[in-house]
Amino acid sequence: MTDTEPAPPCDPPAPRRRGGLIWHRDFRLLWIGQTVGKLGSSVTSVALPLVAVATLDASTFQVALLSAAAWLPWLLIGLPAGAWVDRLPRRPVMLACDLASLLLFLSVPVAAWLDRLTIGHLLAVALGAGTASVFFQTAYQVYLPSLLDRGDVAEGNAKVQATEAAAQVGGPGVAGLITQLAGAVNALLVDAASFLISAFCLLSIRTREPRLPRARRSSTLRQEIGEGLRFVARDPYLRVLTLFSAASNIGLLGYQSILVVFLVREVGVSPGVVGVLAAATSLGGLLGAASATVPARRFGSARTLLAAEMGAAPFGLLIPLTTGGPGLALAIAGGFVVGAGAAVGNVLKGSFRQTYSPYALLGRVTVSMQLVSYGSIPLGALLGGALGTALGVRPAMWIITSGLALTGLILLIGPLRRQRDLPDQPGLASGIVRTREPVGA
């Protein structure tokens, strides 16, 4: 069926109540599960390195390998994962990922209790959980639009992004508290429990997913991967957004990878205060995600995206100016505004991709873009470390934040600068005719 034909019948949307999607039962379940899962992952981001250092006396390189192992699956299996997700029902995929992650993180305290824990075990857990995350996050991006009406997708993404930002603020504190009281190994039980709660929420959702077309399954996996790559490469909006995300991630991860060293060794901040500063700057992401849809409705989604990404990044130049005492406000202000702008951009870009891309291609479009944007994360961290070692930490911060301030210019290359709002369907440049997908209640 083409886009000019009527949409398949679906239940009429329930009258909107004050509070919006808070009253949408199935979205609320998905939202709670995703938030709890992100809180658990935020705890693990602190607890897992602490297990390696405190329990196994791991080297700096081994601890760095844990972080690399978590992101490596995006480069290794991101593209085939998108094709597989487009072939399979998404909720069962997400449930399988939750259960696999539950078992992986539960294995760490069990191995420690049996005195069998090794750094190889931690690396295997990080790699396995990273692989599950690739499938879960890809399936989630496709699953969310099937629960909501098209006009509610932006609000849904904003709510999820806001609570994820809140989880990133609270997770390290929870990890530190549990580690202090019960040890780093036992802090991983929080993450294991979070996956159990996420799975329970998914099982409780009543909305049925749209049926997948059978004809498409006759193509090979390689052909389907190529179809997603070509769609992104040919589309003027997705192509520019992908390049921008990659460049922006290099700048963001570049300065964040040496921020702790900068604050402790250059500014003279104690490790305890570093955690407080990190939480304070993370509030910018929370505020940005919670408010993203308001200016988008008033001024237009394309204009808001440009303003957020181009206007916030230059505030990162405040960070290299940071000094002790009152001068710490510069680091807080810079990180707060940069985080807020990035969060607004993530909400609008994610909602745009979900409503703009053909539903049958959404998983492959998502991982095709994330392969480039997430693949730049290790590059940014290596760049920060190399510049910090060669030139000094403060000069490196100046170079990286200056580059970050200029990344928004990439968005001016494509058609965004001429638009008030982001379009809701692709034009002829993509080379693919859009078919209308069923919408959830």
C-alpha cells in the first residue's frame, strides 16, 4: 500500500488527558522499564570498573578495555543486528536481551562468591552485555512508534530521554553508596534486578505489534543491510544528521575522557567534588530532554534542532577557563549548557528518525546511523588522551572544545537551514517509496 492510500483501521485514540502520555498504560510500562534499565546500567558504569580495580587489582589498560568492550559490538554486529531486528518481532527480542543481561551481570557476584572471578570474566560480561544492548536499543527504537500515534512520538522520546538523564545523574551516587555499604561486586546486583523489572514491564504490555511483511523476508541479510545503508546515504536529512552526530561525539567524548584528569590535576579538585560537578552538569541533559518539545512546537522542530546544537556547543569553551573556587562555576555552566543542547537534539533527532523512516527499514536505518555515530566514540576518547599526553590537559581541552563548537556548522550543509519543521516522510532523494505503517493506540 502506498502513502496515498488510507491507513489500516485501528482503535480510535483515547481522549487526551492532562499529563499526556503518563496516562498511556503501555507507554508507561515501556517508560518505567527503560528508566529502571538505564539506572541499572548507570550503576554498572561505575561499579564494573570498581570491581576490576578494587577486587582484581586490574591495570589502567585493562579497565579501559572494559569500556571498549561495551561499545565494540556496535562496530562488529550493528549492521546485521538492524537487519535481524527488522525481520523479527521486537518485543521478544527485547525480552531475550533483558534476560541475557540479567544472567550476565548476575554471574559476576556469583563468581566472586565462589572466588572464581577474573578480568577475563568481566570482559566477557561487558562484551556480552554490549551485544545485548545493540539488539535491545535497536529493537526499542522500532518498537516505540508502534505503541504511539505519530504525533505522540516526540513526547514519548522526550519523557524517556529526561528520565534516562535523571538515571545518569543518580546512578553513580547509587553505585557509590552500595559499594561503600556492601562492596562493588554486590552493586552489580542492582543492574541484574533492573533487567528483571524491565522484562516484567515488557511482558505486561498489551498492544500488539504490526505484522511484518512476508515478501521482504525472501531477500538475503546482506541485501537488507545494503538497503538500510543506501537509504541513509541517499537521504539528505539522515546523511547530514549522521555526519553531525559522529563529529559531535568525537568532541563530546574527547573532552569528557580527560575531564576528570583536568579537574583533579589542573584545577585541583578533590575526587569527591568531581562527582558532585558531574551530577550538576548532568542536570542540563535532564532539563533539555524534558523541555525539548516545547520550543519545537512553537518555533519548529528544524529551527529548534539548529538552535540547540549550534547554540549550546560553544559554551564548552567555558570549561578550559575553569579555575579553583568560584571558577568551578565555569565548568558547571559549560557542561550544563552543552548537555542541555545535546539532549534537545537527541530527542528531536530520535523522534524524526522514528517517524520519517519507512517502518520496515527503521531498524536498519537506526543501526546504519549509529554505526557511524557510536563508532566515533572510541576515536574521541583516543583523541582526548593523545592530545592530553602530547600537549598537556588544558591545551587539549581548548583544542577539543573549539572543534566541538564548530560541529554545528555541519547541519548547515543540508536542507535543514531552509526548513521550519523536520519533514515526516522522505522525498524522492531516498529512492524508496514510503509505505504507511500501522500506528498503535
